[in-house]
Amino acid sequence: MLWITFAPIARDVAAIYTGGDTDKIDLLALVFMLLYIPVSFPASWCIDKFGLKKGTGIGVVMVGIFGFLRAFSPDFTWLLIFQVGCAIGQPFVLNSFTKVAANWFSEKEAAIANGLATVSMLLGLIIAMFSTGPIVSYYKAMGNDKTGIDVILLIFGIYSLVAMFLYLILVKDKPAIPANAHGDEVKLNMTRGLKALFRNRDFIYLLLIFFIGLGAFNAITAKVDVIFNRPLSIMSDVTTGLMGGLIIAGGVFGAGILAALSDKYRKRKLFIVLILILAIPLTLMLAYTFNYILLCFVCFFFGFFLVAALPIGLTYATEKTHPVPEATSNGMLMLAGQISGIVFVLGFNMLALAALFAVGLLLSLKLREIED
């Protein structure tokens, strides 16, 4: 929610904070991907070393405090500083998905656990995509352009602070009785774990697929204001948030449904290949569809299939690389997507992304299915 706050309203925020320079506003989202690179390894190390509660808690506290402070930014510089604080906390949260699954769920529930974690992240994106545009438009109609942005930052800030306190009070590290056969196992340390990852051919192929898929998703989500700034049948302000929200809404359903099916049939490669096959035409339709109703469906199904690859891929990685610590493999895959997301945002081109999905499809065919 904090990451993508400004993407649907980039031009309005730029008019208030940067004199109309939307490139600076793009930096507010891009900084999350930039800082993921140096922070990801320390975050994974903290989660592996200190456990889920304390390791992830470092990031939760940073996100809560700095997310709240954004509401009191007097200018763009302070807004960027507080956004940086949120971005530093992000890897501690995102790199914990597989740790939560490993600590609290059985092997037969791993993908759906990661799917639900992904869904929780997507719900934040939906809130930002659907709510920011209408709030800003409402206050603009009243002649108060900046008030709408202030209201958004305050609401999101209060939520961040409340979520932080709920985490600190309610979250526990792991159950008294291990949830699965590997619950009490001693894992490899990070150094040995990283060496093991890069000796694993399936992980390397998966890493390249994440570089393409997660990077494309990050770039498309960050650039929704550009992608949908074309002639359609309703106002541009509403279109941007609606289309972005439909992508994320589709992801909520896809991450839950396809991850559950992946657990039921104990298949990972099959679903990854299917998703990449569909990603190619859906990306092209996302860029070149001008029919409003059809574009709504394209956005929903783009999110439905593409986002589902995240929990399925994370689960595949932990299964293929055991006993590498879950946060280590999780962190490497998420890091790959952040690095490519930066590249794809800076050189944004939807046709190129479709071509890269075709490369990802070829790589996915080389993956080996998990064994029961």
C-alpha cells in the first residue's frame, strides 16, 4: 500500500510537490526496488538468525513508523526520506513469506500459505489503486487539490501504525509443536545456503524467471498512470486506478486459487509454464486494447495468472533447495524481481516485456517437477 500510493495519482502529486515533474514522483515507488538490493541480504540474515518474530519485526516497526510520518511531510524531500524508511523495512516483510509457511504450515499447505501471504500484500495494492484516484478527484472538485493527498497519507499512516502494534502484540515465532517434519531442523547458514542455491540448476532457471516475471509486474504496477493514459470511454483519473486495481484484484483470486490447486495436485512446474504461456498475449492486450470492457477483463486475468506465479514459485524454490533457509531462497528470488523492476521501469516498453515472457516460457520448460 505504501509502495504504490502515488502511482495512480502521479500527475496530481507532481503538481503539488515537484512542479509537475512526474519522474520524481516515480522515484517514490522506484526507491522500494532500489533499496531492496542492499537490504535484502541483511534482512534474510536477520530472519534466519533471530527467527520470524524478531527478524521480520525490524521491518514491521520501520514500515509502521515511517508510513505514519509520511503524513507530516512538509515537502518532497521529507516525503522521499520517509518513503526510504518504509522501503528499508520492506525486505524484512517480503522475505518472510516462506518462513511463515515453514514454521506454521504442513508441506501440503505450503503453496496456499505463501498464496495467502501474497494476497495480503495485494490487498494493500488494491486499496491504493482503487481509493487514491477518487479521493483526489473529490477534493479537486471542491478546489482543494492538496487536501486529497493529505487525507490519503493520513489514512494510510494510521493504518500502518495500527498494523505495527497488532504485529508486535499478536504474532508468535512458531508453534510449540512443529507443523511439519522440517519444523525443528537446523538449516544451513546463509553463506553455505547461497552456495547451495547457485549449484542448483532448477533454482537458477527459476531465478531468471522471477527476474522477468516479478520485474515485469513491479514495472507495470509502478507505471499504470502511463500505460492507461490513452483514449478510453471514461475519465483518465478513474481509469488508471480502476485498471490497476483490477490487475491486483485478479492477483488476489489467482494467488489463492492457483496456489491451492498447486498444493492439491502437487505440481509446480505445470502451473508456472501455463502462467507464462498466457502472460505473452495478455501483456500485448494490456498495451494495445482500446475497448474499455475488454480491457477490464484483460487486466483482471493478467493479474490472476501472473501474480499466482509468485507463491507457487516461492514454494517450488523451498522444496527444491531444502535445507537452504527459507528466507535465503525467498530473498534471492524477490531481489531478482526488484533489480529487474528498476531496469524495466527505466526502460519501460510493453512489447519488450511480452518478448521477455517468451524467454521465461522457454526457461520454465527446463524446470524439473517436484517429487513426492
